[in-house]
Amino acid sequence: MKVLFLAIPFSGVDSFADVLAQETICRYDSDPMKQYDGMPISKVWNERNKGMYVHPQNNHSYSDIPDRTFITHMVGIHPLPYNLTEQEFMYQLKQKFDTVICMVPRNIETNWKRWCAINAINSDLPGFSNIEVKESIYKSCGENLYRYEDSMYDQDIVDKITNSYNELNQFANENSGIRIVHPEDIIGTEIENRIEVLNTEIGQWGIDSWQSIQKAGYEMEIVKHAGTLQISSEFTDMY
């Protein structure tokens, strides 16, 4: 059982998939293609040799990905190997997974506003230019959305998010065997009947160790997949 999440940045998908993997005893690789951005190619290959290998090549194999693995890929954001286009890369990557989920937002304004705000607010932070520091901030500062002001607008960021959405939407609608999910339907602070919604949706992803979110006891304590329930309502962890 191998699950690929295709998404655009700042939809909350990366953090959600991370926790879901932990609670279903699966491996998780967060957006591995980001390692091409600011990282020497030699180090990329060293990292790949330690385990996960997702870079498509002419003779790519389903067995390149270990069983019980979740991977996210932020579409249209990172440089790709072998001069592949984004559509070619996703098509080859798709062959390695049992389940492919395209997390296609209905509205991308929140995504680019969150990114613009985080960059503007943290631009003078020591080490913000470092890829690891930036990644940590991106994953934990989703609430910066509520501090967004028009002066923070960055056309380059808007263009990146728009391109990411267009590439993802095209792939989702032109390929078969893909499940399309709107992330705001399962991730966010204003979801009614959250437990029922999550159980119904995740139950269709083919994750054999998913047992549904369950309550027990007089206080109706969450006894199964409490972390998945919690991360689905977080607004800070929104990469």
C-alpha cells in the first residue's frame, strides 16, 4: 500500500499526511523533490541511497518505493530531473503508487496570501534564507495568513501558486485512476461533522491500517486516530 499526495503549497496537506502516516504505521517522505532546491546533486543521491527513491527514470519500477509509504509532492514548485515537464514527472511518479490523491483547492487565494505573509513577516529573521529553517517556518506559521496585508503582496509568489494549481488541476482531470479531493473539505477550522467527513474520505484511500476515528467511554474520548483528527483542524501547520 503506497499513497501519493499531489498538492499545492500551503493547503495543509504536508502536515496532514505526516500525522496520518504516523498513525497508520507508514513511512513518510515530505515533498522529496525539494531536495533539488539549494542542495548539491551529490547530496540528493546520497539521501536517496539511504532509502526512499522517487526520481522517475526510463526504467522506473513500482518497487522503487517501499511498501507502506506516503509521499507528498508539491506540484510545479521544484526543479525536476531529466528535463521532465511537471506533467511527465507526475505521470511517471503515479505508476509507483497504489493510490494517487490530487488535493485540488477550490480557491487558491488563501494559499498565496499565507505564503506572502510568512515571507514578509519572517524575511529579516536570521537564517531565513537557509532551506531547512525556511521549511520549518513554512510548516508552522500558517496563522500568519491572518496578518496578511496588501503591502505583503508578491506577484512572484502568486504566479508560483497559480502555476502549481494549473498543473495539478490539469493532471487531475486528464488522467484516470486518481482521486480528487478538495483539501478544505477535510482540513481547516470550519468543517461540520468532522469525524464523519474524515472517516468517509480516508476510508476510500485504501489504507489497510486505517481503523476510523473512534470514541469510547463516558466522556467519549478519542481512542483511535486522535492525531489525524487534531491536525485536520490546525491552522498553524498549514504547508
